[in-house]
Amino acid sequence: MESLLPPGAAALLRQARRVVVFTGAGISAESGVPTFRDDLTGLWARFDAEQLATPEAFHADPELVWGWYEWRRARVRRARPNPGHLATAAIERLVPGSVVVTQNVDDLHERAGSTAPIHLHGSLFAPRCVAEPAHPAAFPDAEAVSRDVRAAQPAAVADGDEAADPGEGGRIPPPRCGRCGALVRPGVVWFGETLPEAALTAAAEAAAACDVLLIVGTSGVVYPAAEIPRIAARAGATVIQVNPEPTPLDGLCAVNLRGSAARVLPALVESAWGSAEAAGAPHPAVS
Ligand code: BV8
């Protein structure tokens, strides 16, 4: 795996005292979760994600948009964290005080063992009521919602197990809030909506205080999230990027590792700390 890495990349990480791992959809790609800019399929093929991920789209066609998010939620529930997520959790163990900042709305960092990733754009698993002030939606449990997902599928997949393949998905009427009767919406940040202030502030503070920031699997085009690596670079941190493709963030980086997260991140961790520690044993220097 060492051949994946230019000399010195692992040393930069090993010497780090505070690491921020900043992730985008690319880290979940090898778990089978489509990236944000992958072409949409099935019912949503005629849209791009940026059109559907808006309050206007939900207002215009709540069933189409809710169906898309429930299809994505079912895809994530069926997915498993990949070695990129696991290596990220290993870095948190090996460098105490490190922080994961994610643009993703899946829960794969948590399921890989990351303790408290900062979700800049919300979560597929935190639907909320559309009424203001926003409150968590009281509505049928996730299982009931998943039954809706299966019910919207052709019979062949409708009776799959809990993590049944959501197929091509379908239109699903959003539930109603059990507390106030308003529509339930996905608990994500749509285009044109402001990010949760506490999350953005915590992410910016972590970026300003770290000595290494790893950018993993993002196209780096959506703001204000894409500002996070810039904050770290301005504060003097070493920025390392993991992405098979070039991005607008390349110029910030001391090292651009052209490869996939599931291959490069484990190689980086193993080269920096050895396989035993990377696999989960505590680093001897870390009490
Ligand atoms: C805001 C949640 C203030 C939803 C997301 C006009 C009106 C209003 C705002 C704007 C406007 N024009 C511009 C803006 C600002 C706008 C913006 O930045 N637009 C962009 C498109 C220019 N931002 C906003 O609207 C933000 N809010 O500004 O509020 C405001 C308010 C009102 C008016 C003005 C301003 C809110 C943005 C949040 C949107 N929500 N997600 C959902 O998921 O459905 S964004 C979504 O796209 C993701 O969460 C992510 O953050 C973003 C980018 O996606 P990536 O994660 O980077 O994924 P992508 O597919 O793009 O790239 C994948 C990468 O992985 C690629 O580079 C690929 O090479 C790589 N890869 C692939 N495989 C692998 C890999 N890497 C490693 N390993 C692999 N195996």
C-alpha cells in the first residue's frame, strides 16, 4: 500500500497533534452510496441533485422530494462503512482531539466508530417538521417510514428484509407531524438555506486550530462548507487531499493523493502508525 503514497505524506500525518478530516460524498462512494454529482437514476433521472435539494422543489412536489430522500435513506441503511470511514475513525483514536467535519448526510462515519462528526448539512436520519421554529417531527417510527419505501417499490423488493434494496424508489407522501400536523421534511440543509450555526462555528474553529487538515472526497464547490479547508490553510495548517480527480482545492494542498478514500486512507494510516495501531490498538505515545 505504501506505493500509493508519495514520500513524506505519512510523516506529515504522524507528526500531527490536531487533525481535521473534512469529508464529502466521495468517502461514501465505495460503500455504494451515490455521490452528490453522480447522475440520478429512475424517477429522478431528469433532475440533478441541486434542483431537488431545495425548499422550492419540496414545496412544488413534496412526494417526489420526500420519495428521493427515503430512497437515499434506504440506500444508506443498506450500505456499510468502508475502509475509508474506518481509517478516519482510527485517526480520531490515534490523534486525540481530532475532529471529523462532514458534508454528508449519511451515518457511515458514526457506524464506523467516529464519535461526534460535525454534520454541516444535516442528516437523512433527523427528519423535522416544516413549521417554525423547527422541531423534531413526531411521526411514525423509521420502520414505518421504511415500510412506505418498500410499499413504493415493485412487489419483488417490497418484502425484502429491513435493509431491502430500495430499487429505483418512488413517490412517497411525506408524513404529517404528530405534534402540530404540518408536513415532515428531510432534516438536511437545502440550497438557499443557512447552515446550522453551531455546526459551522465548531467546524471553522476546529479548522483554525488544527495542524493537519485532510480533505477526502469532495468536489469543493459548495459554500460555505468549501471554506473550511481554506480557513485551515490560512491558519498555517498542512492540507492533504484524497480524491481520484483534481478539484478547486488542489492549490491549497501540500499533497494531493490521487486515489480512492477506501484505498488511500488506510494506506496513509498504516504508513503513519503501523498496521496494529491502525487496526485499532492505541498508539503507544497516546496515553
Ligand atoms: C447558503 C444536503 C446562505 C442536501 C447539500 C444561489 C442561491 C442561494 C445560495 C447560493 C446561490 N448560489 C450559490 C449559493 C451558495 C450555495 C452553493 O454553494 N452553491 C454551489 C452549487 C455554487 N450554497 C448554499 O445554498 C448553502 N447555503 O449559502 O446559505 C444563503 C442563503 C440564502 C441565499 C444565499 C445564501 C447551502 C449548501 C448546502 C446544500 N446541501 N447537501 C442533500 O444531501 O440532499 S450540498 C451537497 O453537495 C453535499 O452535501 C455536499 O456538501 C455538496 C458537494 O457534494 P460533495 O460532497 O463534494 O460531492 P460531489 O458529488 O460534488 O463530489 C464527490 C467528490 O468525490 C468528487 O470530487 C469525486 O472526484 C470524489 N470521489 C468520487 N469517488 C471517490 C471520491 N473521492 C475519494 N474516494 C472515492 N472513492
